Amino acid sequence: NKKIIFPELFFTDKNLVGRDVCKISRNLSDLKGIFADVEAFEKMPQDKLAYEVSSFLPEKEGTPGGLYFGITYLYPGKVGNEYMMTKGHYHASIDRAEFYWGLEGEGMLILMDEQRNVWAERVFPGSLHYIPGGVAHRMANVGSSLFSFAACWPSDAGHNYAEIAEKGFSARLIEVNGIPHLI
Ligand code: M6P
Ligand code: ZN
């Protein structure tokens, strides 16, 4: 199980053992409202696991100058013709940036600035993605196997889900003839 890679990584530094590890998982019911095809969504088992995040949070949330690290494991699947994806967020401190990088599988990073311009970047093992402040970010799994990526973000960034929950992104990643299209 490749997921074991994460604790092995940071427990090689004995000083970090036992520090703040946080694991969250989101199933389909946690993603209610983010997919276009509501009928297809409601037909799916709501307890189906969509993604898991293992985070290492060595500072108290809100600490200026600190960093957080996380690995997200996003399972493959589609809701209608839309790829399985993360909730997506702006940072609560809107100017905070973040790095994402691809570990395994095939993904697309969907980005949206404060003017609601949307663009996407292909994510693959070893690809590096800089997300500037003021840019909302969401990952989609566009392959047929587990897609995982790492993230590093400031401990005073916070998450702002409200705007995405209300208005979504202004484009969606849809499969057309087997290929992802931003529509
Ligand atoms: C990455 C980071 C985390 C984020 C996670 C899941 O690991 O950006 O801060 O929580 O992805 O994304 P979301 O919070 O949008 O569900
Ligand atoms: Zn973020």
C-alpha cells in the first residue's frame, strides 16, 4: 500500500515523531453541491470514499512563518462526465500561496483568480505547481487509478470554502471523448 510512504517519510526524523499528524477523509456526501450532474450524484453511494488527506501540522493554526505539509489521495471516478475532485478553496488569508506537486497517477489542477478567470495545469508524478495568493485551487483525478499529490502551505493561510460552495468555479473539468476539457 503506497499510502505508507507518508508516515515513513517524516518519521525518519526522530524529532518529529508524535507531532501533529492529522488525517481527514471526505466521502461523496461531503462533496454535495460541487458536481453539475445532481441526478448522477444522488444515485451514487453517499458513503463512497472520495479522498483522504494526511497532514503534518507542526505549528498551531494561524502561526505566522510556519509551514504545513500534506498528501492528498484522490480516488478515481466520475459524477456524470465530471471527474472526481476536491472541494477546493481560497485561503482565508487570501494572499497566502501554496505549492502542489504530483506523486502518482494523473490529475489536473484547476485554478481560479479573484476575477473568476479559470485555467488548469496537468499534474503527473514529479510535476510542480505554484499557486499564488488570491488563486482558488482544486484537484481532479483524470486517470483510472489513485491520484496523489503533496502540498505545502503557510500555517496562517487557513481555508475559505464558502465562496466555492456558493458559486463554484467558473469552469468544470468534463470528459469529452475520453479527454478532459475545461468547459
Ligand atoms: C491539499 C491542501 C490542503 C487541503 C487538501 C484537500 O492537501 O491544499 O490544505 O485541505 O489539499 O483540499 P480541500 O481542503 O479543498 O478539500
Ligand atoms: Zn490551499
